[in-house]
Amino acid sequence: MSLSRKIAIVALALQGFAASAFAADFMPGEVIVKYREGVIRPRESMNLLYNAAGVRAVRYFKGSMRGMEKVILDETVKVQDAIAEFEKNPMVEYAQPNYIIRISPQEVAPAQGIPCIPGFDIPGCDPDAKLPCLFPGIPFPPGCEDGGGGNPGDPGNPPGKNKPELLPPPAEVIPPVADPNLSKAYGIGKVGADKAWELHKGTKDMVVAVIDTGIDYNHEDLAFNVWRNPNPTKGDVVGYNFIHNDGLPFDDQGHGTHCSGSVGAVGGNGIGVAGVTQRVSIMGVKFLSAEGSGTTEGAIKSIDYAVENGAKVLSNSWGGPMDGNNNALQDSIRRAEAKGVLFIAAAGNDGKNNDNASQASYPAAFNNENIIAVAATDDKDGMAYFSNYGKVSTDVGAPGVNVYSLAPGNKYASMSGTSMACPHVAGAAALLWSKNPSWDWKKVKQVLMDTADKVPSLAGKTVTGGRINVLSALQVQ
């Protein structure tokens, strides 16, 4: 058996363990409720409903989410029982758990080499290389290095801790200077972005929201392309942090910064690499903690915030199984569609068929028309062993194996996952749309799909059977 196959088996086994490690996939004691539009809700009737459902506190959603609320239950009340009580009431459209959402386990290219794993014969592995534990506090696989942390949905670092002050944006480098490590980011050439830049490099008018663990807004290879809010109302100059409820969405995990680099690391500044679009405005929206987990409440607030503040493309490298009935999340994507916004989603890293609802990863597997669901490919256009797929539910492929991009603290790293494929497509959508500002999201999506390069590994595995080609897309009139 080949080394790559053995590693694949080990990784899938680890993912299977991780999926079963947390029996609870929603926040205990919390329910999200949506009331029917136009229904009058008298205070007396609401108090009776709250008493019957065992509610001890209510948190109201605002803005475009009016008519929704999160209720906090008495400790003795089960989430399922409260949902049943709400759904009996004619005022209620639906009630659901506050599902936990996570980034998928990512494969980080270790500097020492491939870690050895007890019980597995991996030729050439490095006994000094440390394999990170898949989730904080759980020592699996044996001998893994645990970075510590809390439970799913924990806020991670308290407000203000380890978050650097926002620095002024750097000046544009004129004339452009070649990015010295661009060749390490093979995905840029693979999708033809480097040749596409001869036609168009992107514009700062195009806003892409990276909804994730945050961004390093001061990174030397990102800061110039970081969005600046023209009308900040709550200190949200570069985005918002729904973990700490402040305007500094700093990335204390690394995932969001890496994704941001693939979207739009600054091109031609003589530093590091470049993203698929060299010029763009990247809005940082953080709802995932330092442990890489968050909640549906945070996700829908993030999506609505991004849309209300002018983002046209949303990059979403997160999700998970068991929440196909996450109506609140799907509704937020519908609201984005109504505002003309494109939603790019990572297909998931379980190696499963997203066409099968019982094992699918959401939001990628939702049937919203404005979603582009992305599978991961490697440098030879093979579909990654870990990538989810789906002839109906997964649209295209993009580079997602050993992707070289940014890391917090002016650093760089290689990571693998559909999380890394998703921002390649978000960057492509931004570049294409900024060249054709009169287009709508439907046209942008269709052109990206129609111009994808057909590759054998994706035949019958995605809607297009192809991996995106940015140059071909930009040549469409």
C-alpha cells in the first residue's frame, strides 16, 4: 500500500473519531425561533408561550433578522422539548437548535516531515514531528500535541486579549514589484490567475467577506487589501468580531488569514505571494473561535452583517454534517441572494457524497441558487482524498492540497482542505465581477462554471466536472 494511501486512511480514521467525539452538535439550553411574518404577537400570548417552553431569557435579532430570537432555557428543559412546544404554536414558523459549526480538521504541512502515529506503519515518518490533536482537550491520536482550549462554542480568548491594535493601511507599491514567493502558491498558476492579471488585476471597489476565524488585518501581505468601512458605527473599521462583540476581528486561529491570502493577498508589493485577485477589499467577519468552532447564531449574524455592509462575495470555509435542517442558516443565505450576493462554500473534508442528505456537509449542500460549493483538487488536478463531492450538490473544484498562503504575524504556511479551495473560487468570483460590474451573481456563477477546465477526477463528482479557470472566465464578454 502506498504512503499517500496509508496517510489517507489514517486521516479519515481521525476525522471519523473527531465526528463522534462530540455527541452534542448544538448548544445546550438554546433554541433559535423564527415567527411568521406579519403575525401579531401580544405580550400575554408570548409570556404564555415562553412559560410553556421553559424560557428564562430572550435575545432578539435585529435588522434584516427581525422576527427571530434566541431563547435560553431553564436548566431542566431539554432543547427538543422546547422546540416541540414552540412548533405547536401558530405564531411560530420554525424553531431549531443553535447548531455548532466548525472548520474541518486541516492538514498542515509540518516543517519536520510526516509525523509518526503509534500503531501505524508510515515509512519515512519523522518521530520528532508532532501531530496536533484534532480537538482541544482530546488526546487523539495518541501522542498528539494539545494546544489547549475549551468546549465547542466557547468564546476562546476573552475580549481584548492578544488582539493587536489596527495599524494604518500601507501605501500602494508603485510601480509594482514581483512577489518573490508566488511560485510556492501553485494554485494561482493552476487556475490561470497569473495570466488573467494581464487582463485585469481586480479593484478595491469589490468587497469580499471572509467569514471565518478572523483575519490578521495588519499582515504585511494583506493590509493594503483589507476593507475599510466608510461608515463605522461600532468600531467596525475592518469588519466585526461576533465572538468578542467588537470591531477587531483578529484571527487567533490562523484559518481565516490563510483563506484571505488565497482570495486576495496583495499582488505586486514585492512581498510573499498574491491572491487570485490582486486588488480587492477583504472584510474580516469572525464568528469562529480560536478553537475553530462557532454557532449558527454567530454564522447568521456574520452573513447578515457582511451583506448589509456591502460585501458582494462571501467566502465560507466551514460547516458540518447533521444540520441539513438548519433553517435559520439557510434563510440567511436566501437573504444574501435577495441582495444580489454570491455565497462560496467549502464542500467539506469527510470524503463523502454531499448528494446524500444523511451524510452531507452544510451549508455547501443546501440547494440555494447563489451557492457555489467547492471540492478540493491537488497540483495534478486529482480530487483530494478528503474532499466531499456531489454530482448535484458540488459545483466545481479548485486547488486545496498543500496550498501556500498567509498566516498571522507576517508568516506563511501550507494547508490542505476544501477550506483552501473555497477562497480560490471566492477570489475568482471577485476578479471576474470587478471586471464586469454590470453583471449579477447569476452571470458570475454561470461563467465560472461554464469555463471550468474538465478534469477526469471530477467527472461525475461535481456539477461541472471541472476545476475553475480564471483566465478563461475573464475572456468571456
